[in-house]
Amino acid sequence: MIEQNCFNYFTEILCMNNRAVNLQLIQTTSILLANIKSPEKKYYILSHPFLNKLISFKFNFYDEELVDTFVSFLKAIAL
């Protein structure tokens, strides 16, 4: 993922503002954060601008499923 610079593609996908795709993007990023063991790779992911864009994106927080997934994502970052 790092070599292919997938986070730039993720940023483009996020800007499409499709509910189902954005939900999947949040879930995928959470799983990625939870499963990476290498400190260098975690540092890369946590310092990438994509993560800031994902956190600050204007999601529709009236959607309960999206809120649940987003809160789980924030927990994954905290851990």
C-alpha cells in the first residue's frame, strides 16, 4: 500500500462523497490501523494527510451506522 501510494487514491475516493464507499473507507482504515505491527508503518499511516482529511471530512452524522463506524475508527486511532 505504501509503495503504491494508495492513500492518495483513498483521498480521491473520499471526495466523491458516496455514503457506502465512505463507510467502507472508514472501516478499511480502522482495520488497517488495528493490524499493522511495524512502528515505522504505523507512523507513516498516522502522519499521512489522508488521515486528517478523513477525520475532518463533513460526514452526514444523522446516519447512525456512519456514526458508529466513525467512533470505532476514532477508537482505533486512539489505541
